[in-house]
Amino acid sequence: MRKVWVFGGAAVALGMGFVMLLVVGVYIVAGNLVNGATSGARGLAKGAVPAAYKSLVQQWGNLCPALSPALLAAQLYQESGWNPTVVSPADARGIAQFIPSTWATHGIDGNGDGRRDIWDPNDAIPSAASYDCELAKYVKDVPGNVSDNMLAAYNAGAYRVIRARGVPAISETRNYVQRIRSLEESFAAPVSRLDPTRAAAGAIAFAQSRLGTPYLWGGNGTADQGGRFDCSGLTKAAYEKVGITLPRVANDQYNAGPHPSRDQLLPGDLVFFSDDLTDSRAIRHVGIYVGGGYMIDAPRTGAVIRFDPVDTPDYFGATRVTEDGAKALPTRV
């Protein structure tokens, strides 16, 4: 829920016509300008890592050449969703999901307080980086990408990677490597302009078709709900229409692709809002950008799906949804 501007009836009609022209024009122009451009990443994207852990991830993510802050962040998010108290069915514990037996041999005292605490992110995050880099040394002579081989060793064991001379033909391991490398893009700050996606136009078309629909908290647009949505239910349904499955909640949708800056927004980008601009886990609202500084969103109880401005004090950032990025997201975080 967020505080928004309320337009009068005539203003809405005029504004909708103006924005609809922007949607078509901006999308076509942006696609022509950016098509074929390469994208790269370095550093951490704004707010992608919770502020409490950002300095740890930045420091320890540079521990060895096979690792990067964004790669370490993607791994931690995949493992625990930044939850320092989670316990898996396999008894993996804490933010880095160490099995106690692995922790006994590879856990380190990251903060120098004389204790190795599996539950303390100040120990667990440095331990995850240290363990990754240790595995990278084990597989450094294996053909292929050293970071891929390092991640495969984390999942399947270094001996399997060495024996297979690369990422072993184990579906779980290959999927793990692909997920982390795709998620890495979501945690890295882009250094060049990002390609537009073909799915964006279809997602916008779906959202436009729902303009005027009353808001429903928890709404997924089902028949028994009268076709009503809340904010993240609308964005999820819009991208499902073009074959991309997003998580249900807005703060996880933020990790479904790389993050364009405000001046690089294109129609179809998801735009996010939060009271804490340092932590993506605090995101509480999402809309679909349509151009000209406007989005389509389901704002709050008592309102309808409509056009709203994105340039408000609680604007957090944006995500250019990609199919690989969405597929990489953990089903439960």
C-alpha cells in the first residue's frame, strides 16, 4: 500500500490517452536504440543486499578471483533468502546454510570475537566466501569456467567436478550453477545500458486490459475474486501472460532480472517502492512502468488499477524482468 496522487475524472481520461501514446512511442524508440547493446555488471545493485550485510558481502565477495560480491550475494539469497535463523530439512543452518559437519571444518571466525558461530552472519558470510575460494583452489586446473566449477563443487563436491573435468552431468548441480549465475545479474550493478525484453509489451498489454479493476488485498485475478488483484498479483499475472513466472511477493520480484537506473527505464520494467531505500527485502509496492514517468499499478484498498507517477519519495528502483532471472529465483525464500 502506498500514498498516491488521485486524479480527477477528466484528468484521468486525458492522462490515459497521453500515457498510451508514450507506451507505444517510448517502447519502439527504446527498442531501436538499445537493441543489440551489450550489458555488463560490476559491484552491487542498489539495495539488492540488505544494508546489514552489504559491507560483509562487498568485502568477502572479493576474497578470490573466482568470486565476486554479486556472486556471493546470489548464493546467499538462493540458500536462505537472507534469513539468518532458517533451518532446512537437511539441517543446513543460518544465512549461509552450512551443515554442522561442514561448518566444523570450514567455518571461520569472521569478526574476530574468538567464536565461530554458525548463526552469526558476521561469521557465516565470511565462511561461505572462504569455503567458495577453497573449492576454487581444488578445481583450478579443471577445464571450463572456474566460477562455474567452484559452484558445482559447492553443490556436488570437488571430487565430482575433478572427475567430470567440469560441471558434472547431474541435473541438480547444473541447475544450481545456472540459477546462481543468472541470479548474479540481479545483484550486480549494470555498467552499460540493458537490452529491452520482448515480453515487456505483452505484460503491459495485460495490465492495460485490467485498468479500472478494483483492488483486492491478496488478489490473484481469479474468478472467485472477481478478477481483482493486489500490486504484486497484477505484475505476476502480467508476466505469466507472456510465459514468465514471477514469485508472488514484490520484494522477491525485485530479483527477477538486472536493475536499470531511473533514466534508463523502459516500458515493461517493474518499478518498486519502499520505506527503506537500502533494503530490497523491505519493498512493499510494485507497478509496471509504461513510459513518461508513469506506471500501471494496483495501489491500495478502495482504489482501482490505474496510472500513477513513479517519481515519489518512496521510489526504490526497477527490474528488467528476464526469463532466466525469473527461473533462477528460489521457490521459497
